[in-house]
Amino acid sequence: METTNSPPEDLEAFLSAIRERYDALSDRLQRIARHILDEPNDLAFETVAIVAERSNVQPSAIVRFAQAFGFSGASPMQRLIRDGLLKEDRSLGYAERIRQHRYAAAGEAEGPRELLSEFVKGNILALENLNHSVGMRELTQAIDLIEKADTVYVAGFRRSFPVASYLTYMLAQADKRTVLVDGVGGLHLQQARGVRDGDVLVAISYAPYSFETIALVDAFAGHGAVIAITDSVIGAIAKEDALVLQVRESEVRGFRSLAASMCLAQSLAIGLASRRIAGTNA
């Protein structure tokens, strides 16, 4: 693996370099890369030992990772991440807030009311995180692609299916030609066979990523644009040419919610509808 001679100038350049070189990294260094991209606050404010444990690598691997990107060691890399996060005025990281929520909830008495409160608080955290992880630029680009598309294909399987079906319904209500790829009979690829240049695929999948969604994203390459709603910017459907909208759902008692994903789906559909209404009234 090639080593960078000088470190990146700022956090944005560092994260961009990680994405560009991700495929060339070893398995251990890819684990660290995923952790930095998904949980930069960990690298900024935790010790190397704790980050290594959470990434399932040895501390020495984090040092090698830093050196591969031009840093003299782990500390200068952490300093760059910390300075970048503080400059952006970010609050306590989402992962850490979720951990604190779980710790606090663990001591609560069991009961339907307490359980409801636990789910509500977890979803509030996920929604607040969505408000930071998906910016105006990404939302505008996604609505632009949907608006200009001849046909919008929407795909989401298993846990993601409710989001896909809801988004399909909402876009249809906005008079957008939309096809729900539901994969009945294992015909997910056949259902998207009519894709043409100018069409868009909205692919929704979270780890562990569904093979049907991955296959559809690959099939769209070179034919239409892809909007990936997923949990990681380097996940299985976050291809280089895709527009990635990152959603980190809450997980309470082993159950992952869909509240943030549904909120994002609403934003895309209502954003499109609002444009059409504004255009009609112009």
C-alpha cells in the first residue's frame, strides 16, 4: 500500500483521502477507516486503546493507518480530526450519546411506559443525528435527480422494505412515475430491466446489506443515477458514483428503528412536491 508523503491539510481532505484509498487498504486498516468515517468523534476524543478495541484491531494498526496517510503517528491524526470537529462545532458524537442512553436506560425499571420512553429517546437521538449527517447540498442533489428522472426505481428489502414502499407511495402522490422493485419471485433484476439513461434508482439498505439491493446498484452502473440511503459512506451500496445519504438509526434492546429513514423519505418526497407546486404557481 502506498504511503502519503504529507498529511492532509484538514479533516475534509482527510476523509476524502480515506474514501479514495479505501479499497486499497488491508482488512485491518479498512476497519479503522470505517470507524473514522462513521464515528470521527471516537478518534478525536478517545484513547488509541479504546479506539483499537472498538475497531477490533491492535493499537499498532492505528499507528500504521496514521502513517499511511502521512502522519508521524496516531496523535497528530487525532489532533487533526479533533480540530476539524470543533471547528464545525459538533456536539458529542452520536455513537457516544447512544451508549450513554443505553447505560441510563439499563437502570430503569421494566414496564411498557419505560420501554416506550426508551424507544422514543433513542429515536430522538437518531433524528437529531440525521439533521447533521444529511446536509442541504445532498438533499438538493437528491431532489434534483428525482425531479429530472424519467422513472424512479425504489428498492429496499427485508428491514428496508417499509421505507421503500412508503417512498414509492409518496413519490406517486407527487405525480412522479415510480416503480417499486419488490423482488417478488426473486425477479428484482427483471423488474428493473427497462431502466434507461435518465432513470434513477433509490437504493435503501443497511448492514448486513441485502444482496438484491447490491445487485440492483451494480446493474444501474452506466445506465442511471443511484441515490443510496444507507448507514455508511463506504457501505456495500455506497458506490463511487452514487449520491450517498447516510442514516444512522437507533438500536434499542437489539431492535433497530426506521424513524430517521422514514423522515428522510418524507423530506425527499415533500421536497419534490413543493417544487412542483411552486412551479405551477409561478
